[in-house]
Amino acid sequence: MLHRTARVVEHTPIADRTFRIRLHCPEIASAIRPGQFVMLRLPNTTDPLLGRPFALYDTLLDASGQAVAIDVVYLVVGKMTGRLVGVSVGESLDVWGPLGNPFLDVGTPDHVRLVAGGIGQTPFLAYARELLGERGFGGDRPRRRAPKVSLYYGVRTASLAAGVEDFRRVGVDVHLASDDGSLGYHGYVTALLAAEAGCGPLVGCGPEPMLRSLMKLAAEWGVPCQVSLETPMACGVGICFSCVTRVKTPDGGWDYRRVCIDGPAFDAQALGWE
Ligand SMILES: Cc1cc2nc3c(=O)[nH]c(=O)nc-3n(C[C@H](O)[C@H](O)[C@H](O)COP(=O)(O)OP(=O)(O)OC[C@H]3O[C@@H](n4cnc5c(N)ncnc54)[C@H](O)[C@@H]3O)c2cc1C
Ligand code: FES
């Protein structure tokens, strides 16, 4: 884990209350892998005191193919993200990472379905690029793991859909849903997915009710499923225990695991959610 002060090199609105921020931090950019995250903290202030976790959206390569910057896409929801909006190009942020684990190995299936709700699409762009062999991360050469990757992406309303063209550009088959019918399928993204005959692994990220529906669907279809959790975190490195979730234990009971160091992605069957 590296702790760096990273210069903001781009900061762009990409949807309603949603921004992409690009941070120059070559060491973190060249080590981080899809599924991992970073903690961001505003420098020179103790308000807010704690950093906040954000998924790797993508990395930027220089002319020689070296990763030099990371992209994070964030939705403004509260204190830190509300202040992050005011950070300008040329200013700096405290960044620590790579944190957590990459997505679990899905093998080499014919088709991987990524299922996102809300701001849950953010970990999937880099992952799709890796699965399709379009880009390598963490120093790896590109290696195709799946010929087809689909994104099922549900938002409350059309104006919140962020980064859809980024996914299409790298060859992802995109299916959209909205709660109010203003974009794509009218209803929950899990209902859109349920209408398809499914095989191959499911990978989810989004609000807990959506993840629960996804896990149920995966059990019905008999397919592997992993979910990446967005549990609030204080330290990101395993010290504070603010991020625990329930997992099943071999004796048939359950125990807590820290999402920051044991996740953020978990096999759905390992989670001890009631
Ligand atoms: C591994 C991981 C990756 C993440 N990746 C992204 C990402 O790529 N883009 C992004 O926009 N967000 C992401 N998040 C969520 C992000 O960390 C929170 O939105 C952020 O911490 C909010 O900070 P804030 O100070 O603006 O809000 P706060 O002022 O701390 O909180 C505002 C409100 O939001 C609620 N809240 C805060 N965090 C969460 C949360 N994680 N889940 C549900 N409610 C919450 C609070 O209870 C409060 O009601 C990720 C979270 C995790 C754990
Ligand atoms: S965030 Fe501190 S232990 Fe997980």
C-alpha cells in the first residue's frame, strides 16, 4: 500500500452530480488492479477527518505504455464528495492504495455479466477491459479471459447514467434500466437481467437490496456470483473494523470479515447475509 499526494490532472462532470477525477500517481496506477480501490482525502484540512473509499475506474497510460494516472468516478452524496467537487486541476489529494483485493478469478467463461446499480458501475470499466483482453493492469500483459462481457446497469433516472459510452467503447454489450422508465428498461436492473436465460458468472456492485436480488437469481440459475460491497469505511487498511460484513463459517455459523481487506468482492455463497 502506497500513500501519495496526487495532482489532479482532469476533473470533469460526466452525469448529474457525477464526476470523473484523474489523479497523477504513477506508482499506484501501475500496481492497482480491477476490483481494488483507493482512499481519497482532501489535503490540508481535517474536515472531513477521514478519507473515503473509491473504486478504480480506469488507469491512464503514457506514450510508453506505463500507467501514470488513475481515474475515479464519484457521485456527490455528502461531505467529502461535496467538497471534492470544488477541487481544481493542479490541486492535490491524499491517496492511499491499492487497497483490497482484485475481483475473484472467474476462469475463462464464454460470457461474464456485470450488474451495476446506482454508482456501482465504477469498478467494472477496468474489469471489463481486463476480461476482454483489451488492457492489462498491475503490470500484466493483456490476456483475453472472456469473449463477451455485458453490463446491466440500473439507475434511478436517465440523468444519473455515467460512463455508458466508456463501456461501449471498449466492447462491452450494455443493457440499461431505470426506475422511472426514462432510460432503457422500466424497472429494476435485476428484473431486466431475470428476463434473460442465464449462464456464466454474475458480478454485482450496487445497493444491498439489488445485490440480494442478484444473489437469489444466481442461486436459481446455478451460476457463480460475486458481489463487490460499498460498505462505509474509515481506514481502508484493516485497523478500525468499521467495515465488517457477515460471512458464513465452516461450522455452519457466521462471523464478521472486514470488507477493506477481505473484500471488497466476495463470493455470494460465502456471505452470511440473512
Ligand atoms: C470499496 C468501495 C468503493 C467505492 N467506490 C465508489 C466509487 O467509485 N464512486 C462513488 O461515488 N462512491 C464509491 N463508494 C462509496 C463512497 O465511498 C461514498 O459515497 C463516500 O464515502 C461518501 O462520502 P461523503 O463524505 O461524500 O458522504 P458522507 O457525508 O460520509 O455521507 C453522506 C450520506 O451517505 C451515506 N453513505 C456514505 N457512504 C456510504 C456508502 N458507502 N454506502 C451507502 N451510504 C453511504 C451516509 O450514511 C450519509 O447518509 C465506494 C465505497 C466502497 C466501500
Ligand atoms: S475500513 Fe478500517 S478495518 Fe476496514
